[in-house]
Amino acid sequence: MPKTVADVMSRDPISVRPETPLKEAIKILAERRISGMPVVDENGKLVGVISESDLMWQETGVTPPAYIMILDTVIYLENPAKYDRDLHKALGQTVGELMTSDPLITVHPHKSLREAAQLMHERNIRRLPVIDDGGHVVGIVTRGDIIREMAATQD
């Protein structure tokens, strides 16, 4: 019988709230040696994910968008709205300011492990929050979970 996400996911994953200070989230990631975690509201519903990639904005900063001027008119070569979003992340102080919330890619526990692996591969993501029908986080499945399951079935 094919394995499901529920068979390999980590149950009740460590999560934070949008108002959690970044310093606290960074400390949790470092101490627990995890690369990301779900962000939930006061009811336990998933609202985002905070990851090492999101936190890198704090160290790397942002580069203003390239532009040219023609006759006192500024023509941006990149979308200035992207710069505004990036700047907001670089200056953010809470999880909610840096988390990824759109698009939020999730999986249900009854889905096959193959489906989860395919989704992670296609979207190039490292972890999938596992949610129930009400949108509550019930687990998390990572690439490592899938690889460990693959290794266990090789024996």
C-alpha cells in the first residue's frame, strides 16, 4: 500500500505567530536545527511559513531597482513594487513582516507521499505544511522525511 503524508510527517510541528519577534524565530530555528516553520494565527490556522530564505533579507539587504532617465522621466527597468516588498522584508522586525504567505503551498495528510514529493520537486520547496480540512496545521513533511522513507524501503 502506498505511503501517505501522514505516515512520514512530523506531527505537531514547532510554529510561531505573525507577531513573534524575528530574534525569537531565529533562535528557534538555530536551536532546533530546522530550516523553516509554519506561522499560525491564534486559532492554529496556517497563515504563512518563515524560512531561512526569508531571514536572509536581514543580512543581505536590498538593491534599488535599475532605472533610466529620459527627459526628466524615470523609467524603471524592474518593477519598483518588488523593491518595496524586498525593503519591507529587509527592515522587518516580526515574523509576519518576513514570512511567505502567497502562494501558500500545503498538503493534506491523506495525500500520497509521491504526490507530496512531486509537488515539492515541481515548486522547488523544502517543506510542506500539512493541514486538515479546517486549515489547521497538523504536521510538516520535509525533503528529509521523504528521503528517509525512501532509504527505509530500500532494505
